[in-house]
Amino acid sequence: MLEKEFFCNLDSPVVETKAGKLRGFRYGSTYTFYGIRYAQAKRFRMPEEPEPWEGIRDALHYGHVCPLLEEESPMGDLMSPHRFWPKSEDCQYLNVWSPSLDSSAKKPVMVWLHGGGYMGGSSIEQIAYDGQNLSEFGDVVVVSLNHRLNILGYVDLTSWGDEYWNSSNLGHADIVAALRWIQTNIAAFGGDPDNVTLFGQSGGGMKITDLLQIPDAAGLFHKGIIMSGVAGKDFPYGEPRHDREVVEALLKELGGDAKDIRLLETAPFEEIYKAFRKVQRKLWQQGIATYWGPRPNRWYTGDPLKTEFSEFSRHVPILIGSVIAEFSFVPELPSPQLLSARERRQQVVRYYGEAHADELIALFQKAYPEKNEIDVTKLDISFRPSAYEYIEEKLKGSKAPIYSYLFTLAFPFNGGKLAWHCSDIAFAFHNTDKLPYCGIPGVTARLEEQYCGAFVNFAKTGNPGHPSLPEWPACSQEQIATMIFDRTCEVKYNFDRELAFQAKKYTPKMPWDMPSQEG
């Protein structure tokens, strides 16, 4: 193992931003700056530029992350190792990893948007989110950021006054503020403000599709990598919304009346959290769900699959993909490869029913001839069909290339567990050494170079092609070319479209009707 040198002096490394000077540290060849304030905001108000400061401010620790409305749990940490961090509404902070502090270096910039839907998550939540290895491997500047979530970032308060005109989009407004900060300051960190790529998984991917529909974000980023993150027409983040009922119930629980919105502005978040937990249970009993997310208005034009693609979005190259078994809750079998064909079919019948089993087995075997047909019960029926819809709609008027991929690796866990939600993130960040489940001798190192290399090349050039991969064409209206990332990588054409939509049609429940694995 090569030893890395650490360096941090009282006056070095220091970078000067618009608001003031920041001191970070160097570890090996990477310069790191944690917890940089990119904006500040009052509750339920649009973000503003940070106040400038005198002297040198330390950027040696992560900033606060946004408070959550759900209790955190360390369960499932083998499959998705987490970190927990102090929380505050004052959460507009970002982190930077860079191979150079030369303002003329013009390194490509990769900006990570974390998952957790619009309700949870943070820039440091998962161990795999650390940006040093990606920066070093790709010779790129990596940025990750926190922003407002749940009721703080996405509650609709327009009924209570014009000052709340964009309250349902404040989490996205924070991201736009961070992108403006990057445009202004990233050159000082060695980055190229004219080559900024957003990449995000799950909720992070959804935020990218949303940002492509926000005119204020146009020109602040130039490419997008959407990982397991096209919400699609069926996801419950849009209409109908019950924000008014939720807020009125919260105000009453806090001891006010339905018109006393100032109470929600001034109450400590801990009180809001406790009140919300009570209110949520009561509303659930009335059949009212509490989903947070952006809402169309004059600032955000809406989900393109429910409205139309913005002109800006048509000029942005996109790399879009998912993993084969995102939200599978089918119990693992000890040795499925030892079952007879009849026993394997019985497993499929138990899940899909007698009427659909043979059709889906045939479609699965055609798409995945090397895999066990039992795995058809574990297929992702949320992001994969939605990715097809997104690609096909965007292609109709796109002036930029669209590339498709699917991560289908089986991990050495419970007899060969297919890639689950979040399992590919470590490969994208070149962080497989940090997650034990990634340890597959003779496979992991090569696949990591291919996967991460594709992301880096896309960020650099708009083309994910990599010397270690087969030729990877962009999608066309005639055929969707999908790069399969597995023990052997290959390109397939329209290979699973019918399978994806039929599996979705016949699946007993949609993923959001089941317990979520996403943290």
C-alpha cells in the first residue's frame, strides 16, 4: 500500500472565494475543503448569498445536514453503510475535492446530488459518497452538497401569502444557489465552470431531471448522469398534494390555529418534528399521504414526463441508468441454482401468478440468458421502465446525445444477490475498497474502472466510452443501446423493454407501497 502524505498549515492550502478565504488540507494528491457555506436562508424563504468574512476560515469539517422528519436507523448498514451527522436548518454547505488549486487548471467538475428522495439524505450520509478516490482516479474536481429537505424544502405555503411563492421548491433553489456558487468560485479550486456535470442517484437523479426544468439553472451545468432516478408518471411526488391539510393539522398540534403560519416559521424544529409524527399518523388513518417534492410554478415547469421537456434540457447530454433489482423484497433462496426447472417456475408463479409466469420467464431468459429465471421476481419495475419513457420522450426533440446503461452484477451475498438500490454507488465513486460487499476478486477492480471510467469520460467529453468497454453508441429513436455493466460488459439493443413493462404490469405491488431501503 502506498503511503499518502497529509499537509495542513496555518496559511496553506488556502483558496480565496468571493466571500472570503478558506483553508483546507491536502491528503496525497487531493486537496479537500469541507463544509463551505454556499448560501444562507430564513425558514421557508429563498436562499441568499453568504455573508463575506475577514481573514481565513477553516474548511476542515463537514457542515450541518438538513433535519429529517423520520427517525434514523442503522439497520441495513452492510448493504448501504451510513454516516450520521449533526443536523440544522442552517445546512447550505458543500464539500470540494480537487487534484489542483491552480485557477488555470480547468479540471472537469462533477457535482454529486445525494439520494433520499426529497425527504432525507445528505452529502455525507453514505460512506461511498467520499469524493477523494473519484477526484484522484478521474483527475476531476468533485463537489457534494447539502440542501433543505422535506417540510423545510418542499412544503407549499402559497395559501398563506405571496412571500411563500416558491416554498415548495426551496430544496431545489438551494441546489441552484450551490451551482451559482460553483460558477463563481470553482476556478479557484482548479475547476472549469464551463464543464460542470451533475450526477446523482435515486432522489439525486430525480433532482437532475427537475433541474433540467428550471430556467434559472440553465447554463449552470452542462451534462447530467441520472442513476436510478427517473421518477416516472407513477411516482407519488406530484399531484394531488395535501400540503394545506398537513400544515393546518401541524399548526393545531403546535397550539395555534390554521391561519397562524408564523408559528410554523418560529417553532423549534424539534417541536415541528414531534408534532408532525403525531399528525402524520392521524392523516394516514384518513387516507392522506404526506409526500414532499417540488411543485410546478413559474420557477419550475414540472416533470417533463407529465408536461414537456424544456428547451434547455434538449441541449444537455444525458447518461441514464439503473440497477437490475432496485427494490427487490423477495426472500433469497439458499441455493436457487440447485432447483429444478419445475421448482424455479413455481417460485415465479408464487410471485406473478399462474397466468403470467411463463410469459415473463420467456422474456427474462431472452434478455438475460446467463441468469436464473427466478430472478425475474426481483426485477426493478420502477426506474427501468421510467428510464425507457424518459429516453424515448427526450429523443423526440433532443439536440444532445443520450446514453443508457444497466448495472446487473450479482454480489457474493446471500448466494448471489442481484444489484440493489445504492449498490453501484461505490463503483461510481471508485470507493469499492470502502464497502465489504464489493469484494469480488478478479471482478471488482476491473468493473470499477469500467463504471467509474465511463462516468468520468462522460463528464469530460459528453461520451461515456472507455477503452476497457465495448463500443457504446448513443440511443436513437430506432434503438435504445444499453451498456450492461457486469462481470462481462456488453451493449444490448432494446433487449428488455417488453420485459420491463410486462413485469411492471404484473407486479403485485409498486415499490412505494413497500418499506423503503433508501436512506
